[in-house]
Amino acid sequence: MNTKDLHAIWNAPDNSRLTAKQYTVRLPIRVAAQLAALSEMYPRKTKTELIGDLLAAALDQLAEDLPTTNIEDRPLGWDDNGEPGWEQKGPGVTFARLVKKYLKEFETEGPAGDDAGLPMEQKNSQVRRRENRRTKK
């Protein structure tokens, strides 16, 4: 994902899966102001969705920018497009390997409940709706 794509992504429906684990962060004031501005510009997106997309774009860019070095002078082989495949080392390779490891781990975790992965504001609104239904009966 590229930051150039975020405007189009935020105007489209979201079908992404969320982890069962929640992360809590305190933001610098400037970042919080920027997030509030985006939240106002894209009211159909929750702050969780906005933060997730921004982090995804930044991490994809970081993965591209991490250095890698070819180990041998000759390629290991050639792909379907005729591009050489090299054995590589470096932080870029380590990062890709660790991402695969944790992706497998997170994919095996089941959701914590029916509302697992929902932002807190959506969970709270679901609880309020349930309570309102009970009091109307």
C-alpha cells in the first residue's frame, strides 16, 4: 500500500481483518491533530481504520527501503519474467522473514468475541443499542 492510494482506499468499503489483540498508543499532539483532521474528512472511517491504513502504508514503504545485499555474484535462478533471483541478506530479509512468522501466528488466533477487532467506539454503540432494546420492551 502506498500513501498515494489512501484517499481512494478511504472512499471505498473496508473488508480488512483485525487482530484479536488491541494496541494502545499515546500520540504526539501534532499527529493527533492530523488524525482528527482525517477523521473529519473521512467520516465513514473510524480512527482505528485510519491509523491501520496509515501504519500499513508506512510499514510497506519501510519494507521497501530496508537494505538488502546479494550474497553471491551469480543469481540462484530466474523467475517467470526472466528476472534473476538472488540469495540476499540484511535487515530487509530479516524483516520479511519475521513478518511471515508473525502473520502465521496472528492468523491462527481466533477472534476474542463477536465484536473482536471492532474499534471501541463501535463496541460501545453496540452495547448502547442492546441496552436500548432491552428498555423498550
